[in-house]
Amino acid sequence: MQATTTAEPTAREIATLIHLATLTYLEAQVRAATTLEELQFVAVNETRRLVPYEQAILLSATDSEDTPYRAVTASSVAVIDRDAPMMVWLEEVVQAVRHAQPGDAPIVLEQEAIPESLRAGWQEFVHGHVLWCPLKHPDDTILGGLWIERESPWQENDVTIVRRLTGSFAYAWKALSTRHIGWTAKLKQPSLIVIAVAVAGLLCLPVRMSTVAPVKVVATDPVIVSAPMDGVIADVVVEPNTMVQQDRLLLRYDDTNIRNQFRVTEQQLAVARAEQAQAIQSGFGDPARKAEVPLKAAEVSLKETELEYAQEMLRQIEVRAPQAGLLLYTDKSDWIGKPVSVGERIMEIADPRRIELRIDLPVSDALLLREGGDVVAFFDALPLESFPGAVRRTSYHAEVLPGDILAYRVMADLSRVDPRIRIGWQGSAKVYGEQGPLAFLLFRRPFAALRQLVGL
């Protein structure tokens, strides 16, 4: 059997592999750059890993006619001074070279290739061999160039490598520049003027003023069931939200005190009548007793009046419905055992077919108060539908609502009564006012807040 042998790589092959690995590393750094500053640092400092040199300066192409190329960074330097004599001379040289040779091929510069007026600076600032390599993007845009200087002459393979790298630098440069330029920077001055005029015209467009406020469905002209006398409610007979007929028993008072008072008054009346009869009988023989007859008659009349009052109170122990309709109140447990005062509101009886909208409009939107104005209601129970209406009346004074909100009560009628809408439904209503410019609609609240803040 013959042994298999593996040839050892030559020094040239090892050098080639090292160059390929370094090139791959540099291009990875280019792709990893997130800002132009990072990319420019890699271009002037990391390129020497692959191509040795003493100094590299990166210049950026500009739209200025006076300075078409501007030095942005240099190797081994954190910040460059563009006013330094070398940088001023370098920008002039690059401008002259680009004017003489506008192509994108790398150029190994010699002193004779620059204008005679700049050759004195060459002797002062250049101490070796110079390679100028433009940064060309695939879309044929020249973004800038690399000025690289070293002591040894430039070989063809070094120039090829630098050209390959500058292509990667140009591609990344264009990508990072596009990412960081805002949309306003892309617009030219005429475009900005057109946009400003269009926005101003849009803000002047007339639109209907509107606002959104809470809304609740309430009954129209309901009959109020109030407490006929002072007392304690013993029982509520009918459940809330129930249709009742006229004279239907609704609630009862606790009648213990009232019945006892009636019986006492009844006995007192009997005693007064007996005393009156005795005074009349005794008056035939005793003139002094005869004089007491009118007094006893007045006491009888008083007790009769008290008895009538007690009877009236007994008749009011049971509270009945004054008319047919839907009975509205909170809950039985809220009233059973509760002492009430005469005239206190307990229930309402309403016609479920006669409804209206009650809108709580904040005082900040008082500008929209207008009788006959349009209203669109959106109820929580029917979130996908809207119900148009019109303002019927508004309150003259604002009221403090729960949550310490000062608002006007606005009553509105629906254009068409939907049988699905029930008393007590809540939601939001959009109230429309007069027409005004769009700018006033958008900036009305901020402007009002600013006036309150500064007091102007």
C-alpha cells in the first residue's frame, strides 16, 4: 500500500489566505457600521490591515462650487482641522485632479500631475507615493475619495485591493446617508414653499365645528311620583322598569304611628262630644255651665278636624300610579325602610315611546350651543350604528355634574325614534355648530389653554 501524503501550503498560498481573511474582515466591519463616523473611521484606519500605508485622508464630495471636495477624517487623528495649511492645500489638489481626470479609476499621483501653483505644497506636505481612489457608488455617483500616502511605490495588486474596498465604502456610505436624511432634507426649497402654501390653504378650509359629549336617553315629560307625607316606606310593590296601569299600587308607608294617631284622635273626639252634651244638659239649670257650651263645641270641631286629617293620612299610606306607563326608579332595597320627606322624588312614570336625549356639554364647548343644531348619537348598546337628531333646548346656566365637571344640559330630539332605544341608554353624542376654518377647530383648545396660562 502506498501512504497518502498531503502537500504543505506554500508561503505564497498562506499570504493569499491571510489577505482574503483580512478582506473579509474589513468588509464585515463596513457592513456592521451604523453611522457615517464609524464607516469613515474604518476607511482611514482599518484599511492598512490589508494595504500598508503611513497616512490616509478621506474626502467627501459636496455641491459647493468653491470646495467640491471637503476633508472629513484622517488616519490616527480624532478630529481634523480643515483650516490647517495641509488640508487647504489637499482640497485644492483633489479639486484640480478631479477637474483634469473626472473618471472613477484610481490614480497614482506624481508631482508633475498637479498644477504648478500647488507643487510647492507637494514638496512640503507629501513624503512618499500617493494613491488617489474615488469612492464610486453603483449608481455612478462619486461620493468622495481616499488620499493614501506611503513610502514604497504602489503595486498593481495594492491598487486593485484599494479599489475593491472603496467600492464597499461607497455603497455603505450611500446607505447610511439615505437612512439619516429626513424627508425635509430631501425636499428642495420650491417644494417646501408649495407644501407650506398647501398646508395654509388646508387650514383655511371651512369645516363644521363639532365636539363629543356624554349622552343619556331620558323620558319626555315623565310623571313624578313623590312622597305625599313624611314617614318610612314599608314596602315597594312593583319592580323597577315595569309597565303599570293607572291606580296600580306602587308602595306602602309604615302605618303604625298613623293608625295609632287615628285611634287616639277618634277617642278624643268621642270624649269631646260627651263633654259638650253634658255642658248643654247642665246649662238648663246652671248659667255658669251654660257658658261652657260654646267652648265645648269648639273642642269638638277641633277634634273632628284632627280626625279628618288622620283619615287623610291613612288614605295616603298606599301610593298608587297617577297614570299608566313605565315605572322608573333605582331599586327596591334603596327605598324599603328609608324615611322620606313630603315632596321627595321617589319614582317616575314615563311613556317609553316618548324619549329625548340629555347631553352634558362642557362649558369649554359653549360655542356650539345652538337651538336646532345637528346631533348624532352613538349608544354603547349599539356601537355600530348612529342616530341623528336636533337640539331642542339648552340650559341657561351651567351645572356642576358628578366629577366636578361644569356643563350645560342640552336636550335633543331624535329625528326618528327607533323602538330598540330604551330609556337609560348611555353613550356619546357629536354636537355640531357653525362653520369655521379648520385651523380654528384644530387649535381652539390649545389656544384657549395658552390664554388661560399666560393671561392674555
